[in-house]
Amino acid sequence: MTLLVVLDYLSVFIFALTGALVASRAQLDLLGFLFIASLTAVGGGTVRDLLVNREVVFWIANPWYIGTACVAAVLVFFTAHLLENRRRAIDWLDAGALAVAVPAGVGVALNLGHGPAVVVIMGMMTGAFGGLMRDVVCNEVPLVLRQGELYLSAAFAGALVALAVRFAIGPTPLALLACAVVTFLLRAGSMAFGWKLPVYKSRPPRNRM
Amino acid sequence: MTLLVVLDYLSVFIFALTGALVASRAQLDLLGFLFIASLTAVGGGTVRDLLVNREVVFWIANPWYIGTACVAAVLVFFTAHLLENRRRAIDWLDAGALAVAVPAGVGVALNLGHGPAVVVIMGMMTGAFGGLMRDVVCNEVPLVLRQGELYLSAAFAGALVALAVRFAIGPTPLALLACAVVTFLLRAGSMAFGWKLPVYKSRPPRNRM
Amino acid sequence: MTLLVVLDYLSVFIFALTGALVASRAQLDLLGFLFIASLTAVGGGTVRDLLVNREVVFWIANPWYIGTACVAAVLVFFTAHLLENRRRAIDWLDAGALAVAVPAGVGVALNLGHGPAVVVIMGMMTGAFGGLMRDVVCNEVPLVLRQGELYLSAAFAGALVALAVRFAIGPTPLALLACAVVTFLLRAGSMAFGWKLPVYKSRPPRNRM
């Protein structure tokens, strides 16, 4: 089992937990949990695989990924009521999933020999699209649109660090590990300490420029 | 004309009717009707074809599918005002379309030799994604998220029955027919008699588990 | 550099401007601008490329497209406050992008030898899907659903004109130019002078038909 497969399984499992928690907020039945959990879990990787033209989408080649998502969904269906604050749990689990999914996307794109720009984009997309689909379908405000939080920026920085390690030092596993750590620290720091980039603020039009 | 082609045409036509009815609720013009009807009609099958890597997407290989959707859209544009209750008509037509689209997806996946898990997922996705796109684009509450109704569960049960018939008895057409009947009966029973699975209800956290 | 490449770059740049302006309305940070701008800019062409099974998606073959979208996003991030009315700017830029993206889609489909129906659909999809993704993700009312405005109709008419010129007169560049002009004039006329098609209005059910 290669590192990429471990990353894929881990991101599937954690993203599925977030999907199931969102399903619990929408008070769906068990099949609804399975659906939203699976959509969240494999959404980002599916878009990645379609775009880079992998011969088979990862979870069709190996349906155990869907099985993993279903386990997570059932787990949440029977235990979510134990959580004090589901919104907060979703945010932290999503941060963990992001930190695993970005290196998973980066790793696939590196393996296929893509250039730096595509590697960074694939990392960000694999990280962001599953959660985006979950939020759009369930009509939550997408996490990528949450103002004043590092999300895409964390994914972007993680992907850049992966590239830097890969080309300066060498081993891909080290690059992916660095990517995961940087992505998680930035996202977690943003949630815990309010780290953020300046957001766009409209100002009145000036008279002269 | 094989059974799969008949199922595809039928699901395209009925889904297009539902799309056009949703377009009528949004008071769109004729092109809007054609767009939403087509999106609903071929959305699920398109995702299925992209995922299973069919050489050509079904409606690009044969644009008469889009023609069929357009006929349905024009029909609704000129007659929808005759309906007493468009929301109810959408629900029932969508149930019919679901009951045709699930076996269509199951059939394609069986033909391509996929395993049971992928067959079930393709059936559910072909059934659910067209309506999901329709509802997300038109900002209606997606039917898959409607609380306390069998929708994904009906599709799931239908796909399971198809598998059971296929492997226990044999002929694919019989399996697809059984799939359609089971899917429709469960969905219809849910709408008519309130059949449902238990939904997730949050309870206060317990002190001990 | 062929005409199709010029059209692709131009539509990427203008759509990216609209995406960044929508991001400014949502008060995102710079990475959010880059994300929404890129999604809008390459969304339509990506769906087109996946559906017609182009060997590589255009912006993966050539990541400068994403670079172009990023330039537009940065430009807007630092200058959007100079605009008096961003909603109006979005509408007009979107009209320009539509008028470039429709011929881009038509051109790709013609090049691949598709029939008239697929050519028209690819033109409309390339034109409409980037903006649709932008609006769905950012929770704006999709432009395609704006009542009483020509949008899809303008794209449809433009694609038809392209086909007519292509088969009656011949040269593809002329057909694409005519397509762009017709699409823009209809969309602009609709915004400036209120041109529209009749929209669906529900009437009470009649007693006899």
C-alpha cells in the first residue's frame, strides 16, 4: 500500500465524517448520510481524476473507498448526538481532511509528471471540491467562502511547500508530509488564533487615482 | 433498439418534464425551459458516462436525446398552466423518472462488467444527479434532501433488487424491470402513505454511554 | 496562435474579471479571488473538453490560461473599489465573455467534426457554465435564471448564426466572428433596451381546452 493510497483512504474517511455531520444538521435518513458522506469523500478526488485523465476514477477502480465513506457515515449516524457542537466538529475535521487531501492531489499530479502550476491546482482542487460539493448541495455557506479565514490559502501554501521540498530536497513522501503539516497548521491557526489574509473591502471611488 | 436505449429515452423525457416544470415555477423564457429540461434530462447519465469512461457521452453520440428533452420542454411551456398543482406534478414525474433512470444506470454498469458496489452507485447516481443539478441550479430544496421521504433509499433498494435478480435468476432485462418496479413502488408509497426511514434526530449529549 | 486560442484566452480573461468582481461582493481574500476567478474562467471550457473527450483539458495542456485568470483576479482585487456599480460591471463583462466563449465552444465542436446539434449545445455550454458555477458557488441568482433577459437565447442565436455562416458561406473564422457579434448584440440589447422573449406566466386552469 503506497503513501498515496493511505492519503486517499484517510481523506475519504475524514471528509466522509464531515459530510455525515452536515447530513445530521439537515436531519436526513441513513441513505442521505451515506450519499452526502460519499459525495464529500470522493468529490474532490473524482474531479481531479477526470481532469488529469486517469484511466479509471480511483473509487471505481477500488470501491472500498466508498465502503470506507459508508463506515464513517454509519458511525456518525449513531454517535453525532454525543457531540456538543457539530459545526465546530465539522470545521476541525474538515481541516484535517484538507490537510490530507491536498497532498493526495499533489502526489497524483506529481506522479503523472505535471508541471508546477497543475500540481498546485490539483492539490487545491482535491482539497477543496469535496467540501464545496457538500456545502452547495446541503445549502451551507461553503467553507471556501468563509470570510477572514485561511482555507484556500492554507491549501495553496501547502502545495507550494510540497513543490519546494520536492525540487530542493527530493523525496516525494517528505514533500507530501511537509504539505500536510503546513496546510493543517495554517488552517488550524486560522481557526484557533484568527490568522487571516486581508479581505477585499470596498471603498468609495476616489476622485483621482 | 435495445432495452437500455428505451430506458434512456424514457428517463430523458420524464426528467425533462420535471425540469421544465421547475423552469415554469422560475418563470423562465423558452430557452430557459430548454436549458433546465436538458440539464435535468441528461445530467445523471452524463455524470455516469464520464465516470465509467464510456467512449462517448450518450447524448453526444446521439443528439436525439436532447431533441427528446426539447420536445418535453416545449410541451410543458404551452400546457403547464393546465396543471392544478405543479409541485405535486414534479414530485410524481420525478418518481417516474427515478424509476427509469436507476435501471438505466444499473444496466450500463452491468454491461461494462463492473462489480456490485459500482453497479449500485451508478444506478443511484444516474437516478439522482439530474434532479440534483436541476434543484441546485434553480435553488429549490433538492429532493434528495427532503426529510422523511424515501428517495435515495428507493433507488438503493431498486439497485439491490436488480443485482439480486441478475445473479439469482439471470436475465438482465428482468433485473432492470424489477429494479424499476421496486424503485417506483417505494418512492410512490413514500409520497402517498408517508413510508420513511428513521431520520437523524439530535438529542442532548448523554452523561454516560 | 490560432483564432480558437485567442478566443479561449479572451474569454478566460473576461470571465475571470467577472468572477473576481463576484468575489469582491463576497469580500473574500486574494486566494478566494483567484479561486472564483479561475473557476468562472475555465469552468465552461472544462465541461466542454470533458464532454467532447478532448485528449487533455485546455488549461492543463497550457496552464497560462490559469495564469491569465490570476492576472485578472489580482487586477480586480486592487481596483474594484474604483467601480461605481460592480453588479452592472459584472453584467456587462459577462456579456462580453459570453460573446467570446460561445464561438470558442462552437469552434472546438466544429473542429472535432460534430453535427449541428452538438455544435450548438457546446457553444451554449461553454458560454453559460462558467458563469453558472460562479453564481451557484457564490450563491448569487444565476444569470441564466434572470427573468426577462436574453441570455441563453443570445447564445443560442449566436451559435445558430455560426452554423448558418459555416454551411452557407464557408470560412470558420467568419462564422465565429458572426457568432460573437450576434451573441453580444442580443445580450447587450436585452440589457440596454429590455429586449426579451415572452416568459412563462402561469394562468388559472381553463375549463375547456
